[in-house]
Amino acid sequence: MPKDRFTITAVDNSLDAVIQNTLDNKTKPPGSLGQLEAVAAQIARIQHSLSPQLSRLNHCVFAADHGICEEGVSPYPSDVTRQMVLNFMAGGAAINVFCRQQDVRLTVVDAGLKGEPLPAHPNLIDARLGEGSANFMRQPAMSREHYQLAVDKAADIIEMQLAEGADILSFGEMGIGNTTAGAALMAACLKLDPADCVGAGTGANTTLVEHKTQVVRQALALHQAGLTSGRAIMQHLGGFELAMIAGAMAATAELGKPFIVDGFLATAALLTVWCDHPEILDYALFSHVSGEQGHQRMLTALGVTPLLQLDLRLGEGTGAVLAWPLIRAAVAMLDEMASFDSAGVDTAGGD
């Protein structure tokens, strides 16, 4: 079994009553700002402050190829992974647009693309673990050593992002074939039938979805004895970019910082950490429920409610960045909104 390098501490809840009282005494009916109040309380709890501050989001897109594509699980060829990464570097993808609009710094991480290393670029980190993960219908997706290297490299990237001034992080992915891996992670972590987990991904038709389901079912049967922990599940059934996202989330939480969870694949990666460290949820802000089958079921299993419902199924972390303005608004509300006392508003009632 891969080693667990992370120590994640549950957030101190000793201020919960004071935080709730502060929210309830803002100049509004109690609870009238809905989920924004829950987000504000979560950030206040993480920072152990009644005046929490969030100013800079950094977003990392991890990219890698997948050996499971050998089984014909995607309507797109693996070459598209590299082509999209080049598009990220050129600034032309949806995630580039949204990051520019929200003044979010974007970093692209080559976790394991096929072919030669990518040309140097100021927004690119070369963290290659090889030319894609192995075909997990035939063997583990990665060795224990590769898994350990993935989470170690992810932790290094997080430390660098925080050292550069980020106080909250979000993560996206790119990898043709990775929705099959995500469905396998989901099925293994939640002990579900693959048919409840496999979706259309990048546009699979009904026949292809049925084929993906059978691939996942066979992979689960092959690796059943080894799926003894979240990190073992990732090692056997994941991918290099998904392992790095899981490691990045764990490292962020270990350092006491919040992170924004994107859609189906980011949540599948989170599940593997949650299996070993349920405290991870204290630091996770859920941005949206995607149009990919299975995502709502994962969110329900985690007992969380996302901020948005936009029917997104693009990946790249687009939903996470779109939720950032709402998260900032929630924190600003707690920090800046007047209380009934400070505004001189009488709530006692009268004739």
C-alpha cells in the first residue's frame, strides 16, 4: 500500500457559536444570504477569525495521458490532451478566459503527457511522471513509487503557490480518458455499481457509455484485493493528473488553507483523500454540480451542497474559477457588512 505522507487536522470549531451570532446580527434576516453564509462561516472557521480575508486565488490545471484509452473509452484520441495543453499555454481555452476575467493566476502542470517534454513556458511546470498512466484494466494505473512521487510533487507545487501569495487554491484537469478513471475511483470509494458512476464524458454515445461501464467493472474485479484505502484506490485506478490533484488538495488542507473543488473529476480525486482523511472536507469549498452522471451522487455521499448548477462538464477547473467571485463576496459580507448595533437598527420591535 502507498504510504500516507499527509497529516490533516480538523478545523477548530470553538468559534462556531460566535461566528453564527455574528452572521445572525448582520443587517439582514438570519439566514437570508443562504449558502453565502455557510461559506463565510467555513472560511472564518478555517482562519479562526471573525474578519477572514481572501484576496488571491491561484488555479492549477494538471494534465496527463491515460493508458485506459487503449480500451477505446473516449470518442477523442489521446493526442487531444497535448493539443489542449498547448491551447492552455497559448491562452485560448475556456479556463484561460475565466482566469483572466477574475484575475486568477493559472499554472499548467505536465503530470505525464505522451511524447517529448513540452516547450518551456512561464506558466508551465514540468512534473512528468512518465508518458501517461498504465492501462488499469490490465495492471495498476501506476506503481507505488509513481503514486508517491505524484503526491510529493503536488505538495511541492502547493508550497510554491502559497509562498507566492495565494491564500486559496483550485484545481483542474485535462486528460483524454480520465472520466473513465474518475468513474472507477468513484465506484471503488463509494462501493457503487459502475453503471451509477459512468457518464458521457467528452461526448460518448450510449454504446460507448455501456463499453466504459464494462471496462470499469472488469478493472474493479481485477484490482479488488488491492483497493484497501483511498490512496491504494488512486494508485490502482487513477491517473497521474488525478493523483496530483488529490495530493494538492491534501497538501493545501495540511497547511490550513481552503481550496475550491471543481466538478466530477476533482470530486473523484477528493473522494480518495476523504476515504483516508475525512477531515479534508473542513477545507473544501464545492463550486458546482456538473452535468456528468454521478457527480450529484458523490456530493450527496459527502454531505455537501455546491454553490452553482450550470450543467458544466468541461473540466479544466472552470466551475471552480466561476465560483470564486461568490466566495469572495461571502467573505466580504462577514468582514464588511454592518451589524444591527453598528448601524443603529432597532430589532426589538414596538408599536
